[in-house]
Amino acid sequence: MKGRIHSLQSLGAADGPGLRYIVFMQGCPYRCVYCHNPDTWATDTGEEYTADAIIERVMRCKTYFGKDGGVTVSGGEPLLQAAFVRELFTELHERGTHCVLDSSLMMDGEDARALISEADMILADVKFTDDERVQTLCGGSLAALERNLELAARNEIPVVTRTVIVPGLNDSDTELEGLAAFTKRYPNIVKCELLPFRKFCIEKYRMAGILFPLEQTPEADKAAVKAMEIRLSELRKNI
Ligand code: SF4
């Protein structure tokens, strides 16, 4: 089996514990209004790799992983090629490598469930906590995210949630309280990260001839988002 890959990064420190080899899968069926990687959307671009070809590259870096590091598969949306990523995780586990899945978790199906169950840790992009905005601003399904978070909870897989904070869209106290209540439903959520909305992607949209829906929206203030993250942690403790 081959997987369609957008890019490979030898050692990343921002997507899971320790130093990690990052595999960015090509293809995403969603259209989040703030997406900074529109170049990962198409399902017919990128480069095809077998799991073995990726593992060979990973093993060259293994010495840098230490006790915490490993491999993170991100995207695009990795659940779109769930059977391939599961094969990759299975073979990495045979080599004692820690595997993180970075996904929106908005996709159902047997392969998706099997992959989620195989992960050692999940970075879950919680876009919004109401189905209407998940549908209209991302084209996804909150119900599928909820089912997949429940599956991860049943399997006791640690989950770190990530939410992009967009000024005027989800930066209010009410939004934060909603996110605290939503994430508190799942006992395996170990941390909730908030990421400031950025517009470094504008050039990618222009080059692709795609309209960036938030071109006129201001970027989020990094310090303000950090303060929101601390407040979110306090809110979660008090529920
Ligand atoms: S799921 Fe990720 S890659 Fe896909 S549109 Fe949303 S932000 Fe972009």
C-alpha cells in the first residue's frame, strides 16, 4: 500500500512530546476558514511513499528521539488515508517507536476507528464546539469528532486538543466556557492548547488562486491567547 505524502520533516518539536519525525499527509476534505495549509487539500498531488520507505527515513533519525520523541502523522487530514497510516503505525510500533496522530477527528469509518485506536497520543483539532459552525466554517461534523473522542477515551489514549483562536469568531468568554465544558467531557484530554490565528498563509492562497475567507480578519494577539489558555485551564479545573 502507498500513501500520498505532502512533505516530511526530519525533526520537529511542536507536534507532540520530544523530538519527532513529522509526516504531513496530502489531502483534506474540509475547508476550515482559517486553514493555513491549503496546499494540503488536493488529493491528487504530493508524492507516493510506501510505509517501508518512510520507516527507513524515520530510523535514520531515531537516535534523536530520546525517551519521549517518535513520529507524528499530521496533514492535511490523516484519517483520509487511515489504512495507510495505520499500517505505518503498526510497523513503527514493532520498532518501539511512539506514534502521535494529529487530526481533526471529524471522519467516521472502520479504518479511521482502527487508526485512532492504534495511536499512542492524539493531537485533536477542536475547531468549534457547536455543530452549526463546524459545518459552516469547516465543512465537518461535530458528531464524528465526539464519537472519535469517546473512542479515544475508551482506549485511554491521551489527547491534547488544539483550537485556533480567531478574533471576533471564538475569542469570547462564552466561547472559552463552552470549550472548557466540551473538553471536560473526556477524561483522557490531558491538555487544551489555544493557537493564535495567523495569516502567513495568504501568499499560498493567492498562488493557488483560492479566496482566503479571513483575509480582512486581524491576527490574534499571542499574549492574549496565552492568557486565554491559562483561563481555559482554570475553567476546566473548576468544572
Ligand atoms: S482540517 Fe486542517 S488541513 Fe483540513 S482544512 Fe481544516 S485546518 Fe486545513
